Amino acid sequence: MDKFPIGAVMNRGLTIRSGQCHVDRDLRPLLQRIEDGEIDPSYIVTHAMKLDDAPVGYETFKKKRDDCLKVVRKP
């Protein structure tokens, strides 16, 4: 909440909702569907970088350089 404009939210009468995804519940079935070929996530992976290049990957994603959608670590 450090930099969040809570006063502006209150003045406008906005409602804020949040939540977390159910990673523990959904991850295994999702990975199984990927392994079975039901889902192909490759279309969203636009960049693959080595771990040493992680800072570059973060900046590329953050600033949406080179049409970056998703960066993954490659071996």
C-alpha cells in the first residue's frame, strides 16, 4: 500500500477485489494436459534465455521489448 492511491479509490467509491490462483490444485492437471499434447503453450513463449541472462530477460519483459510476452529459462 506504500504507493497505492487509496484516497483516490475511496473518493471515487471504487471496489477492489483480489485473490490468488489455486496453483497447488491446478498445476498437476495442467502439466499433465501439456504432456498429453492437449494444450500447446509454446505460442506464448517468445524468448528463452540462460539463467545468467535473467536480468536482461526481466528488463525485456518489463519494457515489452522485441514483442516479448513470456521469457523462459533454457538449459
